[in-house]
Amino acid sequence: MKFERNTLCDPETADGVTERQNRYTRNMELQLTPEIEAKLNDLALRTHRGTDDLLREAVEHLLTYSDWFDQKVNRSMAALKRGEILSNEEVRNWLDLRERS
């Protein structure tokens, strides 16, 4: 399956009018198992969306999650270096309170 990426740039012209220019297409090949490809095709049919659109959205979600996760890890490591840590008991108590809420 080929995943086609279209990127549009809208630079301003000399008269200040924006126009679509510099359109380029870059193909990227993605190897999927037959099972995953079948599920993707089924999802595309059910949602009336193209597989390229679904894959693009999935990659965007993955990258957003990865950025979020990296930020959380970096913040946690910085807190650890500052000595801001909780005991196992404090964490258990906090989780118990959340469950009861």
C-alpha cells in the first residue's frame, strides 16, 4: 500500500494575494499485514474516507501522543532531579481517592 503525502504551501505573491504554489507529492511505502490492511479497508468503507486520509490521521495522532509522552517524561525526570518524589503509599492513597470520586 502506498501512502501519498500532499503538502500545499500558500506563499504570498508580490501583490499580497495568497495563491497555492509549490505543490509536491512524495510517496511513502507502508508495509501492512494482510489483517491490518483488511481492517483499514473496512474502516475506509464504513466511514466513507480514503485509506490515505485514515493513515495520515493515525500518524498525526501517533506523533501528537509521542510529543505529549516525551513532555511528560521530561517533566517527571526534572521533578525527580529536584527531589519531588512520592512514596508508593502516597501514590496508592492518591489512586484510592480517585477511584472513590
